[in-house]
Amino acid sequence: MSDVPALPSTTIRPGDRRYPAMSRGFNQRWIAEPEYVRLVRTPDEVAAALTTA
């Protein structure tokens, strides 16, 4: 384990320049416009993201 504090997860919302690339998948038949995209780094962040989703 590292003594470096973990960075918080990142939430990307519409209007962010990264949003179009992060909200598109490879199957372009299914186009979604999620409220946000959450970038997580640890299993704990995944659990927290799922809890709030």
C-alpha cells in the first residue's frame, strides 16, 4: 500500500469537453446521453459510484 492519498473519482458532465468521447461506445446503434460519466480508480470508488447511481 502507498502512503499517497487516493485521488477522488472524477465526474464528467455534459458541457465538459471530454463528455462526448467518454459517453460513446463502440456500438453506435445504441447512443446514450447519460447525466454524467464517473471515472473511478479503486474498488471503493466503484462501490461508492454504484451506491449513488
